[in-house]
Amino acid sequence: TQMLAGIPLSRLTDFATCEAARYAAARPRTKAALDGAEPAWLDGVPMHWMRDWPMPFPLLVAQAKGARLTDLDGHKLDDFCLGDTGSMFGHSTAPVARAIRAQAGNGLTYMLPTETALRAGEALSATFGDFRWQIATTATDANRFALRVARAVTGRPKVLVFNGCYHGTVQDAMVMRQDGQTAPRPGLVGQVSDLTRLAACAEFNDLASVETLLQTGEIAAVLTEPVMTNSCMVLPQPGFHDGLRDLCTRYGALLIIDETHTISSGYGGYTRTYGLNPDIFVVGKCVAGGMPTAVWGLRPDLAERYAAYNATRPAGHSGMGTTLSANPMQFACLLATLTEVMTPAAYAHMEDGAARLAAGLSAAITRHNAPWHVVRVGARVEFICAPGPLLNGIEAAQAHIHPVESAVHTGLLNRGCLIAPFHNMMLVSPATSRAQIDRLIRAFTSVLSELFA
Ligand code: PMP
């Protein structure tokens, strides 16, 4: 019999069919609302990737609070997706909701800073370290602007990224590694420029592949997550980050650490928790509690180099900006999150819960003899439908088994648990209770017992 991730294909197909039907049957109101709406959105959804969730039709959210969503049909769901990190500290936390209410009647965008902005800057340095900060609206933009500065001060053209990475819709990073060479990724809509002139792709955990590319002298910056989180999760091997830092210094490239997902690692992100030393630090998504906000910061010595560059730059557009960024609502939410939400105590709760979740999922995998494994980075837990640990993007790509993941996701949803759609990721927030974690472990165990009976 044909097997997929250790499951007989026929059993997987039966399970998937049954779970899809169960999802649909439980959501008559949602279905009617979707069917009754004018075809106003392209493909029926406001963001095209909302079609990429595995369910037969999208979920419509009616309410969200803490770590719970209620859908239009009244199903209460334990939310372990948490907006794929945007709501990692829970939906509408009290301090952020308060900050929004306080700012709501006082203007939403001015193109001028506030006193709160000054305090938010200080809170950023207190939380993440000594950087000179700028704000953006999305982590995508923060990465793009960081890359501009890196190219400006080094005068070099390329960014080095790792095979299997994702840093938002940053065009330059959309490359892969094929037979040891950098290649453009297939599937990019309307991509007409040659990305291999802007980027070079190395393999995570492979310092030799990094050094070979740095030796060309073309690399302005290495852009990486501390842990690869956007394929199946790949942890850095001991010494990898130290080696990366040394190589960047030796070859005059800047090190940009994108903490947008690894902010789950602990207070101050992976950088503070594990003592990394980036030249540029980037974080977005949850940093202002879900209010569209990202920040990027330069080390003081790099800020000086950038100032020297700026002194000689001809007048004209910088290529960094966006009008609605740096607005007072962002700063109010950023300050509230940094000082009242993203606290060491909150992380302690998240860490405990995530450890419990990872242990429960691992136990279920062992009990069912599934050739799967579990990885955890602080509050972030992932089950991977292949043996592990994974070493790099090649292995991560092979471990991503779409039909199995879709079926499991829908099965979990039918058992009251929502996990992140494009990988098997679960986040534990400060609002997530032990009962919710145990319910997810039971749901996962129940799904495995059907798949591996
Ligand atoms: N960096 C990383 C590591 C990400 O995973 C993502 C999005 N998943 C981004 C940046 C981009 O974030 P956004 O979509 O909010 O711009």
C-alpha cells in the first residue's frame, strides 16, 4: 500500500473526506453568508492566501478574545494560530485595547511624532538592546528598509538568504537553492527582474555555503531568522550563529536578524535569550499587539556609518517610508505592548504551556509510532510529519507533506482547535489556559488514533 508520512494513503483520503464534510455540515450560516455575498472580492476573499487554508471554505470570525475565537456558526475555537504570531500575546489584550480607546479620539495619523513615540523608542531599546530604531507598518517593509541601509553603507548589491526562508514579500529574498546554485523561486506573480542579481542563497546550518558566497565580495548583508520557521522548523546547530557572526565581520557584510517569528523564544526575542549580536534587528507582527507595526534598529556604530552615507547622498526619495507609518496609534499600542504585555512573566507562562504542549504531542506521536517529531522555540511549537531533527531547507521542504497536514488541520479544527495554516505551528499566549492546551493534545491524539489505527 502507498504510504504518506507513515499513513496508508487510502486511510488518509477517507479521513480527509470525512473531516471536510464534517466541517461543512457544522457551518450552514458561514456557507450561506459566503454564498450570499456579492462577488466583490477577487476570488471571494480579501487576501488571496485566505484560500490556502485547508478547509472546504473559509471560516468567518465573529468574535476574538484572549486565545479564543468564535466563528459565525457559534463554534468556540481554541486559537493556537493567533494570527500567525500577530496576536501571539492574545487577542485584544486589555492594555492594548485601553491604548486604542485612549488614542481613538485624538487623531489617527499626523506625520508627526508624539511624546509616547519617544517613550516607545526607549522601551524598544530596554527590551531588545542598544539599537537606533525606525518604525514601519509591516515586517516586510522593515526588512526592505534594513536591506536598503545595508546596500547603502556597504555599496554592495546582494542579500544572502537561506534556502526555505521567508521574510515577507521582500522581493529580493525570493530565491532558492538548486543544485548548489541560487535560483529564482517559481510561482512569483509578475516577477520580471532577475532576482539572482539581487540575492544569493545559502543552506542553513552550512557555514561553508555562506563563506563561498561571502567570498564573492557582493554580499551587503546576511538576512536570516535565528531559527528557520517558515518551512518546517529548523533549529540552528551549535556554533552556527557564532560562525555566521564571525563570517559577516570577516567579509564586511552586515548581519540582519529577523525576529518576527522567533520573538516567541523568550523576553527580548532569540537575540536577547541566546546572546546573538546582529547589526540590524527586525521585528513585526505582535510587537504592537496586532496593530500593524514593525520596527528595525541599527547598532549605534552602523547608525554612524549610515549618517556618514546620508551626508553625501543626493537629495531625493530615500525609497523608505509609507505615509501611514509612525502614526500615534502605532506608538500607543507599541508602548502598551512593550511595557505591559510582552513581560518576562508573560513569557514564563507561555514557556510553561508550550513545554506542556510539546510533551503531550510528542507522547502521542510516540504512542502511535508515527514517524513524526515535535520542535519548540519558546512559545512556538510545531509538529512535523517526518522524522527529525531537520538540518536545512532541503530537508524542511521534504518534510512538508501537504495532504497530511491539510487533513490534520481540518481534523483539529473539527475538534475545536485552530492551528496556523501553512505549517503545523501552534502558539501559546499568556491567555492560553492549561485546559486549552490539554484539549489540543487530546484532539491531536484523537486524530493520530484515526490515522495510525
Ligand atoms: N519575517 C518573517 C520571519 C516572517 O515570517 C514574516 C511573515 N510571515 C515576515 C517577516 C513578514 O511579515 P508581514 O507579512 O507582516 O510583513
